[in-house]
Amino acid sequence: MSDSDPIKLFSYLIEQVNKRAIAYIHAIEPRASLAGGSDEVVSEAPSTSKLFKKLFTNSWISPFGYKPESAKKVIESGEADAIAFG
């Protein structure tokens, strides 16, 4: 998926989701190669959690591209409320 201004687009979408009292967002990380299709992590890709979690009022779940140690860091930093594996 691509857009001329993805940050503006997804910020708007999250704003609209907040109005509907959705319990959580399960946001795929673009840094995970092929969205979970391999274990390779693209380190220079942006973090969806870093960009958008602060905009969402409920729980943020971040999947793909994590190992136990990196997942723990993300939770402790507040970038996500939960990490999905598998």
C-alpha cells in the first residue's frame, strides 16, 4: 500500500477509529520483511508504533519482526501495549 502522505492518512484514520471506541489496533510493522513472510527485519523502515500509538486512545498491538528482547523493550518504552507473535 502506498499514499502520497501516509502519515496524514493514517493519523486521520486513527482519529476516526478513536471516535468509534474500538478496543485495539493491531498494526503491522513495515520493518518486518513481507509482513511476517520471513524473519528478516528491515531496520531502516519506520516504526508504525512510534509514529501512531500516541494518537490512539486504547490498546495498541504491534506484530512482526520481534524477538523476546526487542518486544520487552517496546512494551517498556510505551510504544505498544502488547506484542503479537506467530
